Amino acid sequence: MVKAKYQSVLDLGQKLNIQDGDVSEENGTLKIKGTANTQYEKNLLWDEIKEIGGDSPSDILADIKVADESVYHRHTVKSGESLSKIAKHYYGDPMKYKAIFEANTNILKSPDVIHPDQELIIPNL
């Protein structure tokens, strides 16, 4: 029953391609573990868990590791995006576009010019 309650978390884990995933249910507690690619993906999973179970859910134990701790995330630019729009998405603050630009000066010459399909590093702040 608790597995059904958190099905959207399990679905998100599949969508994010969580590695070494394991799910079990024991005495009314759902135990999940696995490795997310980045801290951002781990945060997405925790946000989904909290959406369902509140800030301190007692019916789920999650052990989610991060494979690449050197970056917050890697983002593939889509048509119509800007660094400020990307910064708002990941950090909640469009002015943090400068951090993204600085982390990608190897491929970006100006913060005003990005192109679809470029893979940008979203740095840890």
C-alpha cells in the first residue's frame, strides 16, 4: 500500500534513470535506494517524496547517492532558452546566470549567446 502511495517517486526514478535502484517494503515502510546522476536529480526525488509525505515522512526511507558531485547538473540548451532562464530554473534566481557562464567559458564567449544542443555545466553554488 505504501508503495502505491509513492508510485510517482518510483516513476520519477525510472525517468531519471536512477542507477542501482532497489525498492522494498517492510512493516509499512518503503525503502528505496539508488544513485542519481547529479545533486539536482536527487533534489527532484526528495521534492517528490516531500510532496507526498510532508517534510519528515515516517513511511519512507530513501538512501539516494549522487554519481557526479562535481556539478549541480548538466543541462542541454533548448531553443528559446537564455542563461538567466536556465539560472531561474535551477537556482530560483535569474541573476545567477553569471555562475553558469563562468563555468562554461570553454564553450561560451558571451553570456548573451547560447545555442540549442549545447551541454552546459550547472555549477554547485
